[in-house]
Amino acid sequence: MPVVVDSNGWISWLLGDANAEQFGPAITGDIAPIVPSVVMFEVVRWFRARADDSAVRLACEHMLRGEQAPLGDTLAISAALLASEHRLAMADAIILATAQAHGAEVWTMDADFRHAPGVRYLPRVTA
């Protein structure tokens, strides 16, 4: 099954932190992950604020290996409806709508997704 990895999963995996192992199969598996444009935005913004340009480039290189999923009008409408239905923030709704449009599962540590359909909620590991 295709997977959409939420921003927090990409960040953990790229950092190699205590949660990285949970996301390895989705990122490095046989099926390339689907990367919504909003996830690319969030991950690049996160690294830009906390690391140097080489970390930003590395994040982009890994994420660009996935299937890019730009936000278009149909996806935006679906996301708006999901946001209302599941009380999700804009980025979360776009991520969920992207997954649904691709028949994919969202992998995330974000508790806001916990009860949404088609989501694998992976609680944070604290080390």
C-alpha cells in the first residue's frame, strides 16, 4: 500500500532520532512514499530554521525520491471538506486528502490524526 509520511515522520527519519525507525519502512520501502507539497514545505521550513543549507538540500534530495503530489483545486476542495469533518488544521487536511486521492495510508506521530480514517498513528518514542 502506498504511504504518505507526515512532516514529523520525515523530520524524525532525517534526524535519525528515537522515532526514526518507525518511519524507515515507509520512506525506504519498495514503494516510494507520496510527498504532498505541504509536507515538502513544512520539512524544508523546519530544517531551514534549525540547520544549515546542506541539511535542507539533503532533506529535499530524500523527499524528491518520492512521488510528488502537488496541491490542485480538486485536492484543495477535498481537504477543506476533510478539515471540516475531522476538525483538522489545513496542512493536516491536505495530507489526509492527498493520501485518500492516492489510495495511501498516512503515517504520523500527530495525535490530531489519531481518529481519522486511513491513518497509522505512531505515538512518539521518548528517549
